[in-house]
Amino acid sequence: MDPLVLGALVAFFTIFVLFSGVSVALGLLIVSAGFLIVFDGMRSLELMPEILFGKLDNFALLSIPMFIIMGASIASTRAGADLYEALERWLTRVPGGLVVSNLGACALFSAMSGSSPATCAAIGKMGIPEMRKRGYPDAVAAGSIAAGGTLGILIPPSVTMIVYGIATETSIGRLFLAGVFPGLLLVGLFMAWSLYSTWRSGDATVLSSGSYTWREKFEILPRVLPFLGIIFGVLYAMYGGIATPSETAAVGALMCLLIAMIIYKLWNPRDLWVVLRDSTKESVMILFIIAAAGVFSYMLSSLFITQAIAEWIGTLDVNRWVLMGAINVFLLIAGFFLPPVAVILMAAPILLPIITTAGFDPIWFAVVLTINMEIGLISPPVGLNLYVINGIAPDISLKTILKGSLPFVACMIIAIILLCLFPGIATWLPDAVMGATK
């Protein structure tokens, strides 16, 4: 059978199996095993266990559970509430300062936790009721938090970037640095839209939350600065050549647990058990998807599907930006239905040779891909962050939350366009810190 036709069959059955309700990892294994048996015989199954476990034989994977523990320990405390309150006290005199505080808190908490749902939950519990009480439209209050939560998969340290680095054998350190300026760009675009939206609605006059003394402003900082210090310490150790990403993640996880215990009195063994239990569950889920995606990639390569697609794309007489536009549409649609980790592990091995052949930087492409995945987090039908916000504020309808998040989708699309026009936004910092790649 022609490999391209076979690839279309694989795509159809993969979508069918995943939509049947089977977990992503199990679905990938079912599809892989089925096509290998039909087109390569039963003997091909002998290699599946070796490939499955061999994919996990990677030292860099140790950083995933460590960063997850780091985020879980922070999410289990009042760190999000304190971060929100600190920014509110310092930005209270800024017009529309409360929405700026919320987006700033989302950005910082995302950097600390690396989790979009955790960011929405931690900041949203405090921020949404406060914004509604002070006159912000429900759509702005809910949409800004939903969008701000997506920053968790872009701003370093990001588990999504780690997964991309492993899937494409790309430097994780470079990927982390590549996410810094695009993350700040998105924060700036989000803030600009939120301030414009509140000004346009005529509610800016009721947004001030009062004034705070200098003492009140400074007394909250000791509860926030240690966590921020850990983030900068982890990044300094990584890029200062002191330790590897896995080692810095382990130290960061330990330090976050200790600070949570010391500052927030997280001494109860039951609370600590919840942190470790939830971290283990999420880590196992991600690692199982990584292992299953390895088998899926082997199946695609063994049946010459990956090679045929790359060769077919190479023969197309189209402008490379038209090609990139088509890839972005594909990623957007995939992100609407699948979690970011699954999309990256399934698509990156296929797309990497295509984008490198077309002359695109894989580090730059990682940022574009991640922003596409962010759009999926606040877009139906899955839109995980939309449901998290609805759980926090059930009296705000999903329709209103979606309406409030759509302008932020437009901000993300603008960010992708700016990255296409000025790729240095993503590539300058990695090249400046770690040297230009050949």
C-alpha cells in the first residue's frame, strides 16, 4: 500500500480511537500494535516492549517529575493568593491595576508551577471574585484568568518544552530561554487588551481597590520572594553551567517543598502525601504518553509513513510560509481536541524534518507550536482552562467565559505573526546566552 494512503488510514484510526474515550497513551499503543500486526506481521510486536521502555531510558526525563513536584508543592499552599495580593498592593494606583495584577500573578505563578490548570485555580479563586466585586465585566474577569493560565506551558521552566526537547532531541536549555521573551510578549498583549477592554466598557472608574501604606506593601514580600528566588536560582544554575536541567529540577523541587513547609506550615503528612500522590499521577501519565508515542513513532517510521510525508512535502512547489500556515492550522485543530503533550509527541517527529527542510529554526518552531497549544487550552470543545474557570465561578456561564477568552486567542495569533516577522524574539536570547547554532 502507498505510504501516504497508509498515513491517512493511521490518522483516521488514531482520531477514531482517541475519540472513543480511551486514554491517549493506550490509544497510541492500540493503533501502533494494530498497524504493525497487519502490515509487518506478529513478529513486530516483539520489539514493542523494548521500544516502550527504551524511550524512558533518558536522563532528561527525570526533570519532568521534579518540576511537577515543584509546581504541586507551590499550588498546595497560599502562594498564589499571596502573589496576587502582593501585586494588587503594588499596582493599586495603576488604572485597571487589578486586571494587570491578575495577569502578572498568572505569569509569575505559571513560571513557578508550570501548570495551566493550577495557575487558573490558584489565581482565579482570589482574582475573579475580587474583579467582579470591583466592577469588571464577567467576561474580562474570567477570560483574563483563563488566558493567563495558559502561560504555564510557555514561560520556563515548562514541562511542555521538556517534552518537545526529548521528542526532537533539541536542547532543553535553549527551549527554556526561547520561551522567555515570547512569554513576556504574550503577557504584554494580554494586559494591553484587558486595559483597553475595561476602558471601552466605561468601568475604569470603579476599578481602584483603595490605597496601601508602604508598610502594607513591603510586609507581603517575604512570603513571595523566596519562591521567585528559587525560580531565578534554578535558571541561573542551569545556564551558569552549574548543573543539568534534571539536577536543578531536583534541587528546585526540594527547596519548594521546604519553603512550603517552613513559610506555609505544610507539616501535615497527609498534605505532603497529597502533593507527592498528585505529582506521581501526573508524572506517570506524561511518561506513559512519552513511551507510547515512542512506539507510535516507530510504527510510522517502520511503515515508511514519516519518510513519505516528508518527501511529499518537499516536492510541493509552495512558499515556505504557506507551508508554515498549513502547519499552524493543523496544530490549532489538533490542540482543540488533544492535550499539548500528546500533540507534541505525535506531531513533532513528523513535523521536525519538514520545518528544518523548509529552513525554519526548530527552537523557534517550538515556541510557535506551544502558543498554538495555548490556544487549544482556552478553545472548545476541550478547552481545559475554560472548565477550570467554570468550576471556580459556576455562576459565570461557559459561553461568557469563552466570549471573554476569544480576544486573548486573537492576542496569541498576533504573537505568532510577530514571531514569524521577527523570529529573533524567540531565538535571540538562546543564541546570546548559549551561543549561535550552526
